[in-house]
Amino acid sequence: MPGPRVLLVVTGSIAAYKACEVVRRLQDRGVEVRVAMTRNAGEFVSPLTFAALSGHRVLVSSFDDERPERIPHVRWAEESDAFCVVPASADFIAKMALGIADDFSSTLHLAFAGPVLVAPAMEDQMWRHPAVRENVDKLSARGVVIVQPTAGPLASGRHGLGRLAEPPDVVDAIMEVLVTEPIERSLAGMRVLVSAGPTHEHFDPVRVLTNPSTGKMGYAVARAAARLGADVILVSGPTQIVEPAGVEIVRVVNAEEMRREMVDHTAAADIVVMAAAVSDFRPVAPVSEKLQKSAADAMSWEVERTPDILEELRRLGGRRTLVGFAAETSDLEARAREKLDRKGCDLMVANLVEAGVTGFEVDTNEVVILDRLGGRVPAGPAPKSDIAFTIIDAILGFRQRLGVASREKAG
Ligand SMILES: Cc1cc2nc3c(=O)[nH]c(=O)nc-3n(C[C@H](O)[C@H](O)[C@H](O)COP(=O)(O)O)c2cc1C
């Protein structure tokens, strides 16, 4: 079966070069990509680059197509499954909001009837401008998926909100837009609480004890749960990734804050997924002023255990399903099964941490999902976005078997 087909519009932003990686990653996921560019985008990356990457001619003007007898914007629109603007300049967003069609890319936008996604990139000041805010709101109200820009260093050298979301996150969002088959809202009416990301345990205002978790797995679970119809709260440690649409985000920094938020929100939850990589230790006596490194050649810090959040959530009792994560570098299943028993949770998602392949800091994962009824579901290696759906399926399968088991016991 031919793969899905994406129209990728590249506009005049310094982040245009990142669209090259987006094209490659989409192809790796079986997507056929055709690129259209604004004339200004060509100031940043040559159309030749995208032609070579995509294997298709790149159109900038409506009037330089080799088959003008079949009107190019109509033909391209008919032959595509999604229209994605990566990166989207403030100017192109404004044109989309107003329906202006003064070049090939903007004309294509109006000729296209399917799902539309926009990944903006611009200076912080531009992103916050009321005109841009109004235009983005207008597109959102029209059902356009906005891949929120992230905070970080900008082209100007300043720091702020407006960086193009990282290419793997943009690709995940495009893949979601491409899912056209109706998704069964298997979590409708349910409340799902997810924790994600690392925690930062401060020694002083500029030094932290943490780990390399990016938060991607937890965010993927939150996004998948929202897509399946759940009300989702995501308690997130410090991360740099795109916030999932339709999810309530609670930001925390350290383990104690994460504990407090998780405990507060657990009572109302049907399913709790503790995917955060909470730091096991924290400094006993953090200081509020930056320590001067000239103060000593060597330093020792006393650290103490952070609260065991999973354990505390289990003690809260209730009929909710409690899911833990176990990242191990060896003896995966035995250790995860032991952790499942010791922590008394319902399911344990065990993942092997292999530098650069699965686990931390990468987009793929390979897991085994164990449950306390003896269930075992292996998944991956696969993108974390796919693994997230398998985890939810395993949770629902467990709840179903538990319901049957307790009915049998009662009967
Ligand atoms: C070096 C440089 C970088 C730029 N980066 C951005 C950007 O990231 N986002 C943006 O909206 N505009 C950016 N601009 C301004 C746009 O290129 C300009 O508004 C242009 O008219 C956009 O045209 P287009 O939307 O037709 O591609 C940049 C301009 C320059 C010179």
C-alpha cells in the first residue's frame, strides 16, 4: 500500500534548514513528502536541497510547473493527505489567517481541503505580538493543528519563546494528523494523570542533581490518552518539548513539588501513569546563593532520598489503576517484576536503557509491560508515540481482566 502523502511548505525563517530533517524523518516513517517553498524561504535553503531530499520537483511559483495544463495547486492538493507548514513565518501565518493566495504555497493552502498543521518559528517578540496571537487563534479555531514553539536560544542570540519545535516532535505531530481512521474513544469519560520528565534537585540556584530524561515517553502517553478521549492532567518536570494539545499541564521542578501535585490529583484519577524519572536523591542542605567555585578544589555534598511517590500513591488506595516505569540497564524483566511486587502497583512498564538506542534522550523505545495478574506485553523498538498507545491498550486489557477476575471471585 502506498504511504501517506504530505505537502510540506517551507517559509522564510532561519529555522528553514530544520525542515530538511523533518523531510528525512517523515520518509523514515513511510511518508511521501512534496515540498513547496515561499520565495523568501529560498534565501535560507535552496529549493535544490529539498528537491534532492524529497525526490520531487519543488515549486515556488504557480507559474513554473512543467505540467501547467493541470493546474499545479489543484493537482498537488488533490494528491496529498496533509498540508504542513514547517517552519511557519509570522507572515505566512497571517496570509493563512486572511486567506491570501499570492504565491504557490498560499494558493495551495486554499486549494487543500484536508488536515492542516502549522509549526511556527520566530523571535519571541514577534510570537507575542497581538497580531500574531490573533492570527494563530484564528487558525486554531479553524481546526489547524499548531505545533507550539519552544523556549530557548533564538537566531538573534536572545533567549525566548519562538524556536521551532524539535524536528522529531514536529514529525510526531504530523503523524498524528495523518491518522484518518476514526479512533475509538476508549478512554472517554475517564481521568488520566501522567507524570513526565526529570526533576531538578538544586544544590544552589545554578547547579542541579538530575538525569537525562527528556519527558518524551510521558508526554506521548498523555497525548495518546487525550486522543482516546480521556481528561488528562500531565505533571511535568523541566522539559523542552512540545505541550500536547488538549492536556492540562502542571509544571514542577523538584521531586517534592511533583509528589505534592501527584497526590493532589490522584483522588480524581481513574488511571495514574508515573512515567517521570524522579531524581532518587536530593541535596540535604541546598543554598540560596550561587556557590563560588574558587571556594574549594573539591566539595562533598550530603544527599538524601527523595520521597517515593509511587509508594505514596499506592497507599492512597482506591480502585484506580496505578502504572509505574522501571528503567534498567540489565536483567530487565526480573528487576521490573520485583519492582512491580515491591511497589504494589498494577502495571510496570520496563524499558531497557541502551545509550543512544532506547530509553533516555531518544525517540524510540522498547518496553515490556508487566501486570500483577501475570500479563506480559512486549512492545517496540518503535517510536515513543506508538509505544504510548500500546501502553494504554495494556492498561485497558488489565482493567478488563481484573473486572472479570473480581466478578468471578464475587460469584
Ligand atoms: C536572517 C533572517 C531570519 C528570519 N527569521 C524569521 C523567522 O524565524 N520567523 C519569521 O516569521 N520571520 C523571519 N524572518 C523574516 C521573514 O523572512 C520575512 O517576514 C519574510 O517576508 C517572510 O516571507 P514568507 O512568509 O513569504 O516566507 C527572518 C528574516 C531574516 C533576514
